[in-house]
Amino acid sequence: EVQLVESGGGLVQPGRSMKLSCAASGFTFNNYDMAWVCQAPKKGLEWVATISYDGSSTYYRDSVKGRFTISRDNAKSTLYLQMDSLRSEDTATYYCARFRYSRGAFDYWGQGVMVTVSS
Amino acid sequence: DIQMTQSPASLSASLEEIVTITCQASQNIGNWLAWYQQKPGKSPQLLIYGTTSLADGVPSRFSGSRSGTQYSLKISRLQVEDIGIYYCQQASSTPPTFGGGTKLELK
């Protein structure tokens, strides 16, 4: 059974940093691209970043470029999102998702972790 | 970025009714269109990918279609467990973008 379990969220002050983790199990982690998708309170889904199966390529939405870093440790089957210079508009639930490139879809999602940026 | 415009924003329907949700792409995305269902308090789940292909375990009452740059999700006979918010998403180009969502409620 595919499982994605996020951790690391919480309350953080504007301008500070936070690192999210996503532990994957039930599939061969290093065969798949992975992504982070966020959802602000009562709002829709917004793609944040994607990393290729081997970590060689990364992609970001414009609003997080230069502030967020997606990475992965294939030996630990874990995905990360380092978030620096956080802003109030980054407040959201962050989902880890497996991206099935051949299908152009996020086929498995974690339960999500809430990040609140506030003083 | 490719804009995905979903309609309606909300929809109230009766059990066993046929429900259709549409998504208009701002440019050609081919068949790179997926649909997701998000139940209250839960994470999204993939329903359909490649415009028409059902994801594993998705009931056959769900179907997807396309006419040009307009995409549709159809629920043939609405069930209680289908209540939630539905999103479309394009993967034709980066960034992948989602529609604004359609909230489906029971009448």
C-alpha cells in the first residue's frame, strides 16, 4: 500500500524557516517524480514544486523560487521542502504527492501538514 | 501559465442524478487533464487521468470526456459518497495548474 506521511509543520514567524518532510513507503521511491502541492485555508489547490525521480531536476512556482528548496533522499525514501523567508501568504496545508509523469497526474497524496506563518 | 476555468463553482444535486462538471483550458492541453475529488477534511484523490482513464479503484459511474479545450467530468448516478470538491488539473506544461474547484452538495 502506497503511503506518504508528512511532518514538520506548525506555527512560524514571518521571515523564518521551516522544513517539511514526507516519508514514503509501499513503492519504489526512486522510480517516481515527487511534488509538493499546497492549499490555503478554504482555497483551492496550488502546485508548489516538483523534483525528478533522481533529484537531478527541480521545478518551482514563481512565488516560491529562491525561497523554497525541494530535495529528496532516495536511500531514506524521503522527500523534503525547505521553506525560507516565509510570508503570511505561504500559510497553507502542504501535501506531498507522487507525480506519475506518464499520466500527468498526482496519483497518491499524503494527509497534509499545516504551516501557519504569523507573528 | 495555462488557466483552467471550472464551472459551476458549486452544484446541488439529488441522489441518482447525473452530474456534469466542466473545465475550460486557456490553450490546447491535448489529453493532459486529470480530475480529483477532495472529501471534507481529507486530501485529494485522483479520479481520472489522461482525460478519460479511470484511476485504480474509481467506480465506473465516473467518466471523463473532451471537446476541444473543454473537458468534462460526469457522474452517472450520484451517490452519497460522491459529495466533496472536484478539481481539474492540466499537465501539458509547467507549472501544472488546477481549476478553482466545484463544490458538490446533496439537494
